[in-house]
Amino acid sequence: MRARRWRRSLFIGFMVAVTAWSAWRVLRHTLEDQVSGRITLRFSHWQLESGVREAFDQLVQDYEALHPGIRIEQLPIPGRIYRQWTSTQLVGGSAPDLVQIGLGVGGPQLVYFRPITTEVNKPNPYNQGTALEGLPWRNTFNDGMETSYDQETFECYGASLFTGTIRIYCNLDLLHKITGREHLPENFAELQTLCATVRDYARRTGEEIEPIAGSSLTAILMFDDLLRAQTQRLASKLNPGTGLPSPALIEDFYLPYLNGDWTVDGPTLQAVADLWREAGQLLPPGFAQIEHDQAHFRFVQKRALLLMGFSGQATGIFDRIKFRTGVFRSPQPDHAEPRFGAGMVARSSEGSLRSYGSFGITKASRHSEIALDFLHFLTSEKSARKFTTISRFLPTVVGVEPSADMLPFMPDLHGYPMGPGFNHTPDTKTVVANAQYLLFGPEGSSRKFLDRLRDKLGPAMRTDLERIIKTRLVSLRRTDTTIGATQQMRVTHPADPLLGQKLDTMLETQNELEAALYYTRLRLAQAARLTPATNP
């Protein structure tokens, strides 16, 4: 109890110190600006990966050279306190001019940000003289600024330089030492064979080398990828209109389960359970309690052959290790393989790159037009190319190519769409995660895992769907007010084409959302009338 009070007091003291430090920085820069007449613009983010701050420093120098009267300050904030720190700044009206949206910042907090919906349809002035000259700003992004668009307010907030993929890093020197060659696994069976070879080598030589530097994050990433490969054929069956999986709408996956169209005892979850059990055997004991930083350290120290992580880690790995590194996508079962291929249509495609972590302009900014100009500068073709080169992050801007050593991280576009998973809704995700321990260890089995899901999965799915309905209903009611206001503005500004386009989009989207809401309610009511025997 005393230790808990001490930790709580330490955390509160730390947050007070961070808040006081932030307030002092704001006050100090305000006084400096008043004395010097120079404008200071600040932007905050949580991207602490190697190379990111260096890339931003270079872009800041370039921008300040073009605008001598403006000073740009970069504020990298650790991810563990980013949400609390940013929320405090937003509510207190002292937030930086540009704030990275995400990692718990967004949703209701978007009220503190300035929409840039009008601006995204205009050209980026810093793209003059390039292949992107004259294009609407949103069309200069690989994902069309899709992740910057908020479906509740029908507004765009910010632009991003961040995107990435998941890959497995391999110590090629160690691989050659153990196997005599440098062949990277192409499917799950080859990964299993490689891990068995590594364990046999460690046993014969006495060297402390593990196949995969596993962690809780490794398990989450690997298991989700394997699951979504196994649900391909089921999702295609549940979506007869197109015959393709529909991973975006979780209702298309959960509602059929609640209505008895598929069950825990069917072949899909049986294959998933068996596959997860075998995948868990490739990871070190106790992987669920291991932090990813520990796994990263073991890989760098040559105590593990493989490390599963994000493309954003590449700079930190490539620049700090003294061995050659190979990169490959997390292996899936071969779809022609009898045990785990039955639920697959084909190897899954990763799809196109989607950005995240847009920089939004805060309403507290005293220089919002300069903030917009700086955001234009950051996301121009020239700046994006420099950022990609220095940081090694994958490109978000059209026409910008990754550096040569980052080409293996580009998304795999060959294959079939992924099936749905369980990681996007809290209750179902928790039930599945809490039952996974039943798969592992000497007493673990697929049957124990599935027995637990048989009792827990349906209620969790229902709770998640009811939460989705409630959230959408609140959103619809909020949007009704926005639609009414837009209709009135349309009356007073009949010549504004953007207002007319926005109103049409709102009405069409609202009708679709209402129809989906009522359909989900109907299917849930039908599921509630099913007997326990037909509704596992």
C-alpha cells in the first residue's frame, strides 16, 4: 500500500513538473517574441524513433532560411505521457501551434483544432515547379488524406508524414553461421523449421541464442496477421455480394456469429487456435510479460536471430548494429497446405500505405496562417523527400520513393484481401487475449482455449456492437445539428459551391449511417431471440 502511494505521488509530482515546465516555456517564448519581434512557432509529436528529430531539424532550418523572421521549435514528447501532456495543453489554451493527432489525442478533442477542409482542395504552394504543381493538396498524398478526415464532423484536420509496415528483422550473419545460408522464411512452415534449427544449434553449442526476440507486442502482431489469414474464406462466405472479405466493417463478422452463421466449433477458429498454439511455441517462455524494448535489446546484442517490429525502427537498427540485417514479412501458412490452408483463399495483401499521426493546427495558435504555411512546407514533395531520406520513414507523398534499404518495407500488394480480426473492439479483444494463455505451456491446448471462448465470445461481441450503435447514435445526433447549420449557411450563401458539396456529402453519409445503424439493431434483436443451442 505504501509503495502504491509512493508511485502515485511520484507520478503526480512528475505531471506537475511537466506542466510547470511547459508553462514556463510558453511564457519565456512569449516574452522573447515581444522583445525581438520574431515569431516563434511550436510543433509537438511523439515520434522518438531515430532519425525523425534529425529530419525535422533539417526541415526547420530550411523553412527558417526562407522565412528569417520566424523561429520553429520542435517538441518531442514521450509516448507514455503524450496524451496527458497534450490534453493539459489543449484544455489550458497553451498548446503548440501544431500538434500531432493520435495516441489518445483526437475524437472529442478535435474541437480544439482548426479544420482545414477548404485548404485541402487547393494546391500546395510549395509544390510549384514539381510534378505535383496545381494538384489539390489532398491528391498529393498516397492515401488522399483519408486518415485526416473525421467522419463525425465531416472535416479534415491536419496532414501527415508518417506511415509504416510491420516486418521481421533478421541477423544475416547469425543466420549464415547457424544454417550455412541466408534464405529467409517464405511461409509459416519454413519459419517453424528455422526456429527448430536455431534451438538445436543453441543446444549443441551452448550459446544463448533464441529464434525470435519475442515480446507481448510480437505476439499481438504475429497472432493478428495469422488470424486474418485464416478468416479470409469465412469472410468471403459472409459477404456473398462481392465474394471478398470485408475487414473494415466488424458488424459483418460479429453479427453472423451472434446469429449462428459460424461458431467457435467451426473449422476457422479451430485452425486459428492450433496455429496460435504453434506460433506461441516459437517465442520465448513468458513472452506475454516481456516488453518490446527488452526484445529489441536482445536482438541488438545478438542473442536472438529474429525481431518483429515496425518499419519506423529501421534507422535505430540499421545505424546501431554491427551485423548485416535482412527484412521479410511475417510468414503466413501456404494456402495450399492442408492443415492451415483450408481457411485461406490466397496469401493476403497488405494493401496500400495509410498515414497516421497528422499534424493539426490548434485553435490556440496565435499564428494559424503561418502554421498552415509550415504544414504546407513540411508536406511538399521536396521536403517529404528529404524527410524520407533522413528518417527512413516510408513516404506519404505521391512520387517520393523510399531509400534503397527501405524497399523491403514497402507494402506487399500481391495477394487477396485480409480477413477480419478481433483487435478493433475492446471487449472482444480482451476476451480473446485473456484466454490465450490456455494455449501455451505444458498443459495448454486448443480445446481449453475454445471452451473459454464458447462462453465469453458472444456476450463480448454483443457488448461491442451495442457500444458501436450507441456511439453512432450520438454521432448522428451531433451531425444533425451540423447539417441544420450547413443548410442555413447554404441559404445565406447560395453561390458557395463548397457548402453545397459538403451538404450533399453530409446527407448521403447520414442516410447510409442511419441505415447501417437500424440494420445492426435488427440483427442484434434477431440474435437475442435465438436459443442457446443455436447461438453459441
